[in-house]
Amino acid sequence: MHLTQESKQEIFEQHGKAKSKTDTGSAESQIALFSERINHITEHLKINKKDFSAETSLVKLVGKRRALLNYLNRKDVFRYRAIIKELEIRK
């Protein structure tokens, strides 16, 4: 995994609900972490087109992120819209 502990803490600090390094469980921080991993795997697949295990993991991550986004949309539409706008995820 290309993410170091410091980069994960930075993601959690930027996107977490409490804006702290320890907020790892909120939906926003998990969505931001999944988005970072999705972007990394997408760049990897542009170079390595036949890496099917990476492609499988990409599909799984997108599904997990979609499930979290659907949950957030059901529970709090304002938080959902904010994270979509902040991460520039299209729907």
C-alpha cells in the first residue's frame, strides 16, 4: 500500500467529522481514504492494463465507497453533498 501512516492521518484530519487525526471511523474519513486508494489504483491500471487483481480490488473499493455514500445520503443529505463536493466525486 502506498499510503503511509502520516498520509492517512492527514486524510483523516482533513475529512474527518471531528477534524482530528483520531477520527478514523466516520463515513467522511472512510470515503476520503477509499477515494485516495481508488485514485492510486486507477493510475496503476493506466500503466499496467493486464493487472486483473488490481482491477478486481478497484471494483471492490468502488462498491464499498458507493455503499458508504448511499448510507450517508440516507442519514444526512448535507454531509453527503459536502463530501461529494469536497472530493469532486460525480454521481
